[in-house]
Amino acid sequence: MHPENEHLTHAWNILIGFLIYEIKDAYLSHIRHVRSNSVPHILEGYRLDFRKGSKSRESFEDDSIAE
């Protein structure tokens, strides 16, 4: 290979590597942002399910006492 071709190939390798790094970084940043926004909703849903479960347990206990 000619020295010019080697230099050009090296420059393209650096550019492609940089682009891959930036795309990966942007993707991971997006995923982190989406997950951090979704966590409060998951926790809130869990709390609602837990409250529903405790109410149903109370009504179940009340039914068994009434018998």
C-alpha cells in the first residue's frame, strides 16, 4: 500500500470509530433517561397494587369474622 492510502485508511478508521462511539453514547444516554423517567411510574403502580392487596385482605378477614 502507498503511504497516502495507509494514512487515508487510518483517518477513516478513526472517523468510523468515533461515530460508533458517539452513536453508542447517545443510545445509552437515551436508555438511561427513559429508565429514570419510568421508575416513578413503576413504583407508584406497585404501591397501588400493594394497597389494593391490603384492602382485599382486610375485607377477607372481615368476611371470615362475620361467619
